[in-house]
Amino acid sequence: MTFEFATVPIIISVVYGIIALLKKETKGSEKILTRLPLIAAILGAVLGAIAFFAMPDMIPAGNVFAAILIGGASGLAATGTNQIFKQMSKRDEEDKDDGDGDGDK
């Protein structure tokens, strides 16, 4: 039994955690924040290459180039995941602010 597609969510989770740690450690530096998608893509690509050589049965790639592309896309997916949570929390805050009961929006 192979677990080919387990690698993608693992890479997303690892990159998401590293990006969250990086944001916390740099105290949200604008210089770092603007480069997060690039950092995430590079981290994902590196993890994809590592997964290809360390556990070739776990990544759905026939060669290292494909593994790097899958890893890079997974890294970018981590950035997108972060934005989903960010936008949802922003919307929750807006809903709380609009929930004053006077009907104005």
C-alpha cells in the first residue's frame, strides 16, 4: 500500500508551521511578510526534493524535477491556507462589529 498523496498535506503543514514561526520570530516585519510566498515555495521545493530521495514511494513524482514542482506548489498552498484563516478571522471580527443590532451595515 502506498501513501503517495500523504506527502502534499505533510509539506503544506510543515511549511505552514515554519512560516508561522518565522512571522512570530520576526515580529511581522514587512520585509519578511512580502517575501513569505517565495520563502514558502522554496521551503516546499526543498521538502519535495528531500521527500523524493528519502521516501520515493510517498511522493507522486517520477523524477526530482516533478518532486520539486509538487513541493513548491505545496509550499504555496501553505501560504494560501494562511490567507484563508486570516480572511475568515477578519470576517468574524467584521461580523462582531456589525452585530450591534441597529440594522446598519
